Amino acid sequence: MNGYAQRPTPLHFWQQNVNKSLILQLDLLNQVDPKVFDLVFIQEPHIDFLNLTRANPNWTVIYPSQHHSSPNTTQLVTLVSTSISKNKWKQVHVQSADVTAIELTGDFGSVSF
């Protein structure tokens, strides 16, 4: 060890408004590499007839806590890269259709987004 503290690996985010467009959301999913980006924040996501959004197996979808009781009010979703261990994060429930929150834990302690 050289006496210097090792810097934690930085987190990389992508944020985009897809204006409820399935085409834009699918394009976003094809552009964003889950090995490069850790979290994706989608404003105005596409919500389908099953009241779900679209993602691929590289992402875990986090919906607002009130999504399943009132899906028409969902204004955002967060995608968490599956390269982040599920043991390192958990959803923080917030009573709002406009907010998703997660807590990440690591050698640095914990941080909420």
C-alpha cells in the first residue's frame, strides 16, 4: 500500500425524458450500456397495457412506491444495472408518484438517490 486511500469507483448515471414514447424508450435501452452506466433515470416512461414499463434483462426497474395503486400517475422510473449486486442496494419507499429512491451500500458506507 502506498499510503494513499483508494478512491471508490465512481457511479455513472444517464437521465432522459422519453415523453411516454415506446420508440424512444427502446432506443434508449439500446444506447445505454449497463457495463458503463449504473443507474438510468427515465422521466415520463412508456407504460404499457399491463401497467409496466419496458426494460431488458440488463436492468432492474424501480417504480415509484405508489405505481401499482395508480400507474397512470407514474412520472419516472429508475433502472439499476444488474452489474450492481442486489446485496448492495435496496429501494427506499417514498409515498409519491414523482419519486423513486434507492440506497446503495459499499465500502464507502451508504448513499441514497
